[in-house]
Amino acid sequence: MTSAAEHLDPALRVEALASLLSERGLIDEAIIERFVKTYEQSVGPMNGAKVVAKAWTDSDYRARLLADGTAAIAELGFKGPQGEHIVVLENSPTVHNVVVCTLCSCYPWPVLGLPPSWYKDPAYRSRIVREPRQVLREFGLDLDDQVEVRVHDSSSEVRYMVLPERPAGTESRSEEELAALVTRDAMVGVARAAAP
Amino acid sequence: MDGIHDVGGMQGFGHVQELTPAPPFGEPWERKAFAIGALSARIAGTNLHAFRHAIERVPPQEYLSGYWNRWTIGAQIMMEDSGIVTDEEVRARAARLSGRDVPEPQPPTPNKPQMPSGGAGNLRSVERPPAFAVGDRVRAADLHPAGHTRLPRYVRGRAGTVTALQPSAVFSDTAAHFLGENPQHCYAVEFDSRELWGQEAEPFSLSIDLFEPYLEPVT
């Protein structure tokens, strides 16, 4: 692989690699399919949404979640790769947390699944650590000047998840109904939880 | 390495992408790309740090040509290093899959690295006491290693405050090069935006997790 090498179509490169590796007995289609299906169907932001909804309705759980995110998240059965140590950051009317990985694409897989395209894109990674208020405005989140902004760059094995504020007018909602309001974007800190 | 991956604070990338609830994979090949990359460290006998470093070594123009493209090329680079495949083989197979009758080169001789692991995952205990405590003022060292590091350019030489001790962990800088797990203490360090970007910066704080060898005391 040299910088002078001609660009190979990525889909074709993947097919060529898969073909060589499978010939050598190093991968097989069944393993690939099982692996991919896990992240398409069972591991995704719906897991994090359950964590958030439980924290909104159970103050003891909320306290445990903020004290030891990894353990409290594991109580709901969510653990695995990219979740060895998860720290939960609480957003409030006065503090707004937002998460990035400037060096690659570190992300808390057990609760949020695989990162979305915008999170891995150089525009987000370069700018959120330099002009977060402006970037959040571009995403549609206009924060009051009084709100303290805290940006977290995931540079070690620690993974971060944001606990968004519970939307107003949701007092009578069940935990399940609340989970439906929690978006992936809110748990990264680039949006608020949806209003009902 | 001071590579294309270290984008924190760079200018010129334009608007952020629109927030959409899109699924993790767009085109079908991206599913297979994900699986190959995710399994590549096991296939190559390496580790996650080496995979990250392989992606850092993807040529800049390819790095910027989409996430799953750089992910796949990174996996290939790491497997080339371990003698699992060669670029010539991949290109020849790609040509044959496209219907061109080109000869296929001989496969390489496997040459997997040998690095004993202290166990699963990356969290480790460190016997010696931590050098810094919560509240200490520290400066990120001005290091420019040619190899892998998790010390981004934008904090080097800047002073901040330790806000938490994170779990100690395998040191990425040595593990990526199979020079040992070399576990280190790790600290959350908070920087004022003006320390990073000058007096005109937006008001905010930046928190980043830094391994002990990246830090110097501020006296």
C-alpha cells in the first residue's frame, strides 16, 4: 500500500479481500453475517434509550448510573466491545456535554451501536473541539450563552454517553414511552431528547 | 504520528453533516467491510491499537475518501504487516473479480507479531502510585512520535487541570508496535478553550483522557 497506488473501488477491494481471506480459511460468510446482524439488530441506540428512560424514572438508578456507568448499564444487560469503562455525563439546564473522538471514531458500542456517519466525519471531529457552540447551532441546537459547554474527546479506553434532560410535559409517560423520545444524537450531546 | 487522522482543531472541512437516523451501513459492501475490519486484528494476530495505527497510515487522499474505505485499507495494511495478504494479491484478485485474466502472485509468508497479553480488554492495574491527583495543574508534553499515540496535536504544550483518575490501561503507544502492554495511569484533563484557541475562542471547556507519559507537572 503506497500513496502512489491507484485508487481501488472500495466495494471491489472488500470483495477481493473477503475472497482471499475466505480461501485461506481466515473468515467465513456465516461469521460475517452473524457479526453484522448483531450491530444491525441487537446493539444500537435503542439500548442507550432504555438506560436513559430508566434514569429519568428511577432516581436510585440515576445515581448509580452517574457514579458507575459501566455497572449500571450492565444491570440492563448491555456490555461488550467498546464498553469496558463507560462514563455517563449528565446534561442539565446549566451544563451541556457533547462527545467526540478526534483521533478516530471511539464510541460506546454497547449502548449506542456503531457511530453514525456525521460522528466519523472530519468536519465534526475537527470543529467540535474548537467551536462547539457554532457546530451545535449548525445541527439545530442553539444554546443560551449562560449554559456551560463541556466537550469530551474520547482519546483513551473510556467511552462516554450523555444523559439528556428529560423533556417537559412527560410526567405521565411510561418508561417505554420515554425511551421512544431518546435519540442517538441526544446521547452524543448534539441534540435534545425529542419533545412528546 | 502527525497524520491526517489527527484532525482536532483543523479548519477547512466545512459544514457538519446533517443528523439523520440512518442505519450503520449504507451500501451492502459496507457490512462486509465492517466485519473484515472488526475481525482483522484477530486474523493478523495484532490488537486494536495496531488497527488504529494502520488506519492512521492510510494515505491521506484515501483516508478522506469515506470511512469504510479507510477502515478497509487500514485492515489490509495491518494484514500486509502480518504477512496475511499483499497489496499485489488484492489488486490481482480485484482484477480477476472484474473479469480480467491477470496472473495471481504467490501469497506471502505469515509473520504475525508476538506480544504476550496480560489478559482480555485493555484495563490493567498499575502498581506504582499515580504521579498526579485531581486538581493538579499539568501540561501536555510536546511529543511528536513517529508511531502511534493518543496525544492529539491540539493539546500538546497546553496546560490544564486533572479532573479525574481514569482506570489505568494498556499503553496504546507501545501496544500498537507490539512493544508490550506497558500499562499506564490515565487522567481526565480539562483545558479552558482560550488556552487551546486563544483569547477570542468561544467559552467552553475541553476534557480529554491522557496517559501519564503525556503529562508534565506545571510548577
